[in-house]
Amino acid sequence: MLENYSDVVEFVGLCDINPGRVEYGKKFIGANCPTFTDFDQMMKTVKPDVVIVTTVDATHDQFIVKALEMGVDVITEKPLTTDEVKCQKILDAERKAGRKVIVGFNYRYGLQFTKLKELLAQERVGKITSVDFHWYLNTYHGADYFRRWHAFKDKGGTLLVHKATHHFDLLNWWIDSDPVEVFAYGKLEHYGKNNSFRHTHCRPCPHKSNCKFYWDMTKDKHLMALYADNEQHDGYLRDGCVWRENIDIYDKMAVQIRYANDVQVSYSLTTYSPYEGWRIAFNGMKGRLDSWEGIPFQQGKYDAMSQAERHAQEMSQKQEEKVDAYDEIIAMDNFGTYESIKIPQVRSGHGGGDKILQDRIFRNPEAPDPLRHAAGTRDGAMSILIGIAARNSIESGKPVKIADLTDLKPSVKRM
């Protein structure tokens, strides 16, 4: 933000419960502003115009609601929050305050995802009837969720909320309708207690030599300065053991979703795949759209980049200057042939979406938005409600209706 938007945005305060971490964060960002460990004190002292919330998922609602009640607009990372009660509190607070909440769904803005939206809006393969969507987290990125606070249901709501909210939002946006009913299966069968040995965290672990998931955080000076040097303040271990017995989220998930316009979705999330990527297919009355990313052997071309490098590239905010590779969408007509649609391949900044999203929020908020990229609380709510419903379904063994979770009622056409 300082590099790209300092002419329109000013940091007036930074807040974190860990005093060492917030001071390091200030230096790392390069901000010139006071730091706080108390949110209310920060708000009263610096009186910001906008609050950006990037705390542990289960606490998003606290700071979103407080900011709204103080008359301040909010930008929040995904997920909006982690359960239906907190979701309703946010909806009520926004209505009462008359302020605005923006949810940062960066994946919507990715070039490949945007092209899929365009093709669907044009009904390239006719009316969509069903979708197959499968996401694969590798043993580098996927395992990392089990090292961090995300490994606990009361912090992140499971990966059906923390991670899959990205994917559910894309589905809602692409399908252009609201989810009505969800049924799901999920289980923890790889990480957590499913191992013969374990420790508290990696650095002092006696099993380093025979654990394939040993991660040496000491090789990363930034993470050591941000986390390890500040453990004494709150006890948070960034390199927690993936085999801890109190891990209680699922590591494999399968979800069935029925939409108000009768589209059916089959979704799955795997957290211990050898590669990171996804496949999607839209089945239409006149044909089918297929696309994918990160499948290393697709079309006989093996991508030799390591999985760690792939994840670092996706998270990087550096803009790629030369694009000499392409992602692909296949449109195949019933009783016909297929068309290959090529999109410039951008891996940094979440498929190129980060920069486009940031430009819309901070520089051109009133720019035309023909594909409805911009997301608010209804979008944020409908995405997490699928994950919450899926979690509730796994726990109850029964299908869950979206309308039973909050006062939002599903609509055939997105509002």
C-alpha cells in the first residue's frame, strides 16, 4: 500500500495483540504511525476513516462490528467470520450503522477466473446445470495450515470456512445465484493424531531426521523476526507440529451444493496432494467448459518448479513483466468440436487479482464493474455460509439449508 497508494492512503495506526509483532510489522511495512495493542484505544486516538481487519478469523466480527459502530467503513480479508451467529452480528451492525464493509475476494479478479465469468455470462455452453470443482493443496502449503492457528476449529472455522470461502465465493459469482442447501463429508485422517510421533513445534523437535513434514523456520529471517522473536508475548508458535493431537479440523472434505437456480455443485478440498492446483468443469445444456491450474503433467508438460516456489510466487506482490505462458479454458460443444481459449498466465499476486482488487478499492472505487467483481457483506456471508453449512452437515450428518442460518434468504438471481 505504501509503495503503490501512498498518494491516496495513509497509515494512521497499526494494532496487534502482540506488541513485538506489531512493532516489527510497522518497520517491515515502512509505516510512520503509532502502534497499539488495544483496538478501542487506537480508534479513539487516531480516528481512522477506514479500518482493515486481518486478525485471526474468529475475531473478525469483533473488530468489524466495533468499527461500524464507531461510524467507520471496513475492509476485511476473507472469510467474513466463522459462524452464523457472528455473521448475523455483522449484517445487523452494517445495516444499523449505515456504513460499508468490503470483503477482499482477490480471486475474483484473477485473469483466468475473470475469463470464465465472461464465458458464463455469454452462455458460451448454454445454461449451466452442474459444476465439478476440485482444489488440491500440496504437502507444502496444505501442511502449513496445520502448523498455524488455522488447525483449530475455534480459530478458523475449519478450512471449509478459512480456505474454501475463496472457492465458494467464486462459485456464487460464476453461477450468479445463491446457495440453498448443503450436504458434506469431512474427516481428519492424515494430520493431527494420525501419526506415531509428535512434538510441540519443529525447532526443538527430536524427530527432525525422520519427519517428512519437518520445517526449518530458522532459514527465514523474516518469519523468525516476526514470530520467533516475539513468542514470549503470547506464546504463539508459528512452526507448530502438524501431528499435534488437539488439531480438530478436517484434512479432506467433499461438499454437495444446490443453488436457487437448480445448479448442482460437487466440490472437494484435499490438503496433502503432491501438487498444488485445481480443476473445474461447468456442464451446460449446449456443452462444457473445462479449466485447470497447477497440474504439473497436464498435456504432457511437466512443471519442474518446486511446490514451495509455486506458493511463494502466488503470494508475491511483484508484478510479472513478461508473460510467455498461458492458462487454458476448453469450450467443447455438444455434437461438435472444442475451442481452446488461452489466457496470459500470471502466478504472482493470486493470479494477478491482488493488484486489480487493490486498484479498485484504493484508487478507482467508482470505476465501472460490469462483471460485479466488487464484493460486500452479502457476498462475504453467502460464501462463508456454504462452509458453515458444510461443517454443520458433517457434524450432524444431515443436509443444512442456508436460509436457516441467518436472515439472508437465497435468491435465484444474485442481488
